[in-house]
Amino acid sequence: MKTPTASGLKRAILDADPETHFFDRKTMAFFGDTMRNFGTRKTTIETRAGTVEVFELYRKHAVNCGLRGSHYFNASTFRAEFPIDL
């Protein structure tokens, strides 16, 4: 699968897990995020379960309090993945 746009990834994540609050308006407003500030790329990360192919949802510019972190979603299930801190 090719890398989706940020909005396409949002749609796939919500289809896979309709109960997620990651993209709620209140949640995004709290962090100062907008969909326009997100970009996506395909990569691999090391998790406790091993190496996983993921879509990285990254912020193009810092938001409230300098927050610039990325979020990772499994490329096949669209569930959140968390890398091992090295």
C-alpha cells in the first residue's frame, strides 16, 4: 500500500477503531493541532513485538508547548504502535 495523506490515514484509523479519540476536535484543539499540520510517511520501527512496518503521522511545525512528536500506526491494521525508547 502506498503512503496515504494525513486525511486518508485519519479515515483508515477511524474505520479500524471508531472509538479512538485521537482525532476528536477537543483533543486536537487541546494540543493546538490541525490536520493541515500533519504529514505522513511509511517507515519501520522497533516495538516490543519486533520490527513493524508503520505509517508515521508527524507534525510539520511545533504546537502548544513546543510539542513536535510523531505517532505511529501499523500499516496493515491501522492500530497505534509504540516504539521502544533507545
